[in-house]
Amino acid sequence: MRFEGAMTAIVTPMRGGEVDFDALSALCEQQLAGGIDALVAVGTTGESATLTVDEHIAVVKHVVEVSAGRVPVIGGAGGNSTAEAIELSRANKEAGVDGLLQVVPYYNKPTQEGLYRHFEAITKATALPVILYNVPGRTSCDLLPDTVERLADLEHIVAIKEATGDMRRASDLIERVGDRIAVLSGDDFTTFTLLSLGGRGVVSVVSNAMPDRMARLCHAAAAGEWQAAREAHYSIMPLTRLLFSEPNPSPVKAALEMLGVIGPEIRLPMLPATEPLRERIRACLVDEGML
């Protein structure tokens, strides 16, 4: 199975302190109607840090059931303990996912050899396709290209979500491993640039609100239709700037509330988008003809 194109890191809707599964169903259907190529459940954007393990797996299982095989579902399964990540990976597998998103272990800052052995152990324990997720701005630990090159030789490593926003890094990775694994953007701002370098897709936040535009960008780039891809890129940028002006996923949840898909609720220590930002998001959605 290929994990390429426009993939949405979906938010986890909440109501009254609980996961809102009806809204989650509506969100998944909106994504599928917009042409998204895969759904990523309970990643960073899905508030993985504040869901219980039971909630985490329930959300993943629900997304699998709603998607019903129409697109692949990738389950967030990372942890800063290898044993925990393996346990969560196995639970995701039982929930029916097609692949795993494995973030670089956070907080404890393992060495590069420790990172290699961490991901190696996960691949041996689950035998599911694994997408590595490098986001040093959140984890305080960077998965370096030399280590990615070693990991690309492992049977079940199929992609890396590179969220540094560094195009020199992206170019280096594609040159080293692009013939073996898919290099994916984890940064909406640089998706077009990464695709032009030979990247094969994005795990996106903004596609929660604009699935059709992100799908158009990725599909046009894959077809070599660079002018259409460029136009889609610039059509996404105004909202993208707003969605990352306060911590994710508060702004995108505000946008989805305005679009009538979900409510704005988010769990502490995250807070809802501020009123000034909400006003700017609403104005942007009006300008884009979405409200």
C-alpha cells in the first residue's frame, strides 16, 4: 500500500469533555468528499497528548470504520518509551489501521543509535508499514539524515513525515532515500516546494478545512501540472498562515466550527483560539468563498 498524496492529520472533535464521534464521522466524510488520499488519526493535530489510551484507540477504530476501505487510515502510535510505542502500535493494528505514524521519541532525547533501535524494534514487533515522523520543534530530538538512510533499509519503513520546514534537509533526504521511501511534508507552508524536489505528499493540517485544495495541489504536482499546483498552493496560504499563528490545533478547530463540521472544544493545557484570531479566520473563510 502506498502512502502518498494529500493526507489529512484529522482533528479529534470533542463535546462536553468527551470525543464527539458524530462530528468525527462528519469530518471524515468531508475529507473523503474533498479527495483526500489518506486519513491520519490521533497525530499531534488529533490531540494525542491529551487523549487516554482507550480514547486514542476508539478514535482510530472509528476512523477505520467510517473510511470503510475508501482510503488508507494511518494511526498515530508514537511514544517516548519503545515498549509503550509497541503496545500502542499493536492496539492500532487490532483497530484495523493500514499503517502507523511513529513520532521521534520526545523529552528524553535519545542518541541516533537509540532512535534507530527504537524504530527497528517497532517494525519487528508489528510488521505494519511505518511512517517516521520527525518534528524536532516539538520533540527536542532530531532524526538526522544519516539515521533515516539506515532506517530506509528496514522492511517496513515506507515513508518519513519531515516537519522541520527545512528544504535543504528535505532535498538531502530525497537524494538519499527518495528511491526507497516516500518523503512527505509535515509542514503545510512548504508542501509545494517539497513536492517540486521529488517529495510524494503531505500530512496536512490545513486540509481539515480545505481538503479539496490540498488534494488539488498534490494531485496536480504528481501529474506534472505545476502551474495548477502553484495556484492551489497560493490559494491555501492565507488560511495556513492563520492556522499556525496560535498553537495547533486550536485555530483549525475554530475554522471547522465556523464551517459547521465540529465544535471548538479543546483540552487543557491547550486553549481555544483567541477572539481576535477567530475574527481573522472568519474573514479569511469569507474571502475564500467558504462562508
